[in-house]
Amino acid sequence: MSNVNNIYDVAGIGIGPFNLGLSCLLYEHKSLTKVFFDCKPSFDWHTGIMPEWVTLQIPFIADLVTFADPTNKFSILNYFKETGRLYQFYIHENFYLSREEYNKYCQWVVNKQNVLNFNKRIESLYYNNTKQYYEIDVLNMNTNNIEKYNAKKLVIGTGTSPRKPSYFKDGQDGLYLSSEYMSIKEYIQNKSSITIVGSGQSGAEIFYDLLKDSCRYSYKLQWVGRPKNFFALDLNKLALELTSPDYKEFFSSLSPKVRKNLLQEQSSLYKGVNLLLLNRIYDYLYLHHDQCKDRVNIYPGLEVTNCIRCNEKWNIPVKSKLSQKDYSLNSEVVIFALGYQYVEPEFLRGVNDIINRDEYGNILVSDIYTIDSRDTIFVQNVGLEQHGIVTPDLGMGPYRNSIIANNLLNAEYFDIEERIAYQKFL
């Protein structure tokens, strides 16, 4: 329903874990009027790459709200209590939720709030300079009608999109993205050969999921990674302090060139694979050596340069990062698991004139996570180059949301930790 006569204090665009967490922090503040939109039909977090055995990389305490407000009714522990599973979770003795369980937790939160609107796509967005609010045209995807809303401030949390190589085109038979995996799994397991391209967590999960079933099927399996070795996520406790408020402040104070180099050096902190999963892969290969030796190949240090259709298969030209030699692989199915990247939503064009950018056109994100000089457009999961690896970290979502919420409420309602690390960053 349109609310053109009402002016909301804040409109959230996108309902992923970050904006959902913000709505939880703002839930009890009834004087702050808010509304959230998402074009998806319902909350559904990365289910396309969600084999049932896959867990989050962070402990359960890093839920939507606990680090900001441990008493919040939308905590993971309250979810277990209200669903009658708290004691079972206690006996289970596992700090790491499955992704499926985390998704169900978020859906439980969604069902308890009435400000979250799905099947609503932002068509256009403009700032009314005279009235000093944003005019938002929203397509109701159920009725195909345009609904109009007004809001003083925005929080944009539209998330990230799968990376695609330049030669990838949607709809080509046999070429898929990791986000499609669960929907195509049964179909591709009847093919003769499957190749996964991508050395990160998603690529490893898909490879292992197919590897576990490979003895029941006849497909050949290949895993291709661009880095010179498949490496584990660095989860030592001192390394984890690099996702602290202390380090975030230090990182932001550095020059753009130093920050760029640091992000490349810190790839093992957010681009690697869970060590347990890498060991599971090796152990499976060891225990099923005879079945796997002629059907499973793992290639580090290869860059895929193209995919060329040849009869019923894809020819995959690759170049060795070490020898610089060219090789060619073949596969009936190729799945790209190249990670995710932020893509500016189309509707930002309507407010492009008030968005702060650097000399290269990249969005500049302030210390309070705004991207305009009026501090009225807040963003989630944007600004990796300025704020560092805390940007996509689920566990740091409540920290960022505390800052955003305090600014929206115009009060220091949520305590924000400034120093938690034992290390001193100079």
C-alpha cells in the first residue's frame, strides 16, 4: 500500500542479514517510523549454495543482534527458546550453526515484524530538495502496480552478486554460477564430467558435495583454482582481531594505496577455505583412492581464460600462473564459484548527484556508513577498500548497525565498543 502522504523516518532497501539486523535494533523504537523493501518473494539467504552439512564460519553468538544488544528479543538464543530447542542446542555442543539453520532463524525474525515488505522492487529514487525527503517509486510485484513512498533517510542493503567471467552468458547449457548449484545438482550428476572453477569456500563446498557422491555416479570431477595453492582461512585469534573496531579505525586511516595492498595480503582472512573442509576433502580422496585416482583432479594455479562449446562439452583453455604454459581441459558442466561483488543498484542513478565518490568513481563511505554529504543515505556491506575486511563480516554487522541506529535515533542508544583488541595498531 502506498504511503505518499506519510513521510517515514527511514526506508531500508534490501532485506538481507544486515538490514534485517538493523530492523531488529530499531524494533522497539516505535517513534522512529520505518519501512523495508526487498524484491525477493521471501527471505532466502544463499540457499542456492547450501548443502545441508555446510556451517557458518562464525560462532552462533554473532547473530543479528547480540553484539549490539544481548537483551534483544531477536537473538539466536531466544529463537531456540521460543521454538523449544534451547536445551537441544545446548546438548548439541556446536558453536557453528548450519547455514540452513541460520536461514530459518532469520525467517523466524522476519515473521515477527510487520515493517518488512517482500516482492517490492525499487523502480526509482529521487531526493526532493525543497521538502528534504526521498521520493521512492516501488513496484508491487504481486499486483504490478507502482506504489509511492517518502522517507527522510535511507539504508541500502541490497547485498552482493556472484562474480561472472567476461565470457559467461546466462542461459548457456552447462555453464552455471555457484548460486544455482542446489537447483541443478540432480541434473548435473547425470553428466559425464563436472568442473568447479574457484578456490574459495563456495567452490570447496560444491566440490566436496559432489566428491562425496562421486562413487555413486560415473562423472569425472575437476576443481580449478587461480591461486598458486588452495589455502585455508586464517582463523587464529590474533588474526581475528583484524575484524575488530580498533583495526577498522586503523585501516581507514591509511592511504588508499596502502589499504589496497593490505587487502591483497589479507586474502587468507576472508577468501580462503575452512581448514576442516580442506582436510575432509583430502581424507575422502585418501579413503577412496582407487575410485578417485582416475576420475578426480585438482588444479591449483590455473587461470581459466575462456569456455568454448565443442560438440556436447565445453573446451576450457587455461594458463598456468607459474609456468605460463597453456593447457586445455574439457567438461560437460562448468560451475563458476568466483565469489561475490558489490554492484551498484540501478535506482541509485536518481540520486547520483549527491553521492560522494573518489577520483575513480568509487563510492566513498564515511565513518558512520553514509555516502552523501547530508548523512542521509546509509549503506551496508559497501566500502571494502575504505573500511577493510570488517565490511562483509556477518559478526561485525551488529557493530555497524549500532552506529547506523544511533544516528537514525539521534542518540547514543547502543553502546559501541572502540577498543577490544590486545594488539596495538600503529
